[in-house]
Amino acid sequence: MKIQNILVEGGGTLSFSLLKEELVDRLVLIQAPIIIAGHKHLSFSGEGFESLHSALFLKNYILKKAGQDLIFIWDRF
């Protein structure tokens, strides 16, 4: 099929599962200058990492600003 790119725009559970299984090569997060709290407004959910040692630490990322929004871009390679 020669598929090279797939855009996944899913919920928190799907996003966490893809990150945990190391199936993500690029992560782009856009944060508006507003915080909406509560269990219905999570960016990531799912089972979570068991400890800080097993957590996913992102290195070599870029942080940009677009208007008032912040854009976080991380590439695995």
C-alpha cells in the first residue's frame, strides 16, 4: 500500500495508546491560552504510565507561537 503518513485526530485514549506503543513519529500539540478542567476535557487519557521512569520523555522539540496559541512539535527522528 506504500502508506507513508497517517493523521490521527482521536480522543485521549487513542492518543495515549499510540504514544505508549511507540507508533508516533511526530506529535503536534496546539494549546490555546485557555484551560478547561474536568474529566470531559482531557488531552490524554487511557491507563497512563506506571511511573516517571516508564513515562515518555520528549526531547528535541520545537515550540512556536501562532497568534496567542502555542504550538509544540516533536519529531522522533
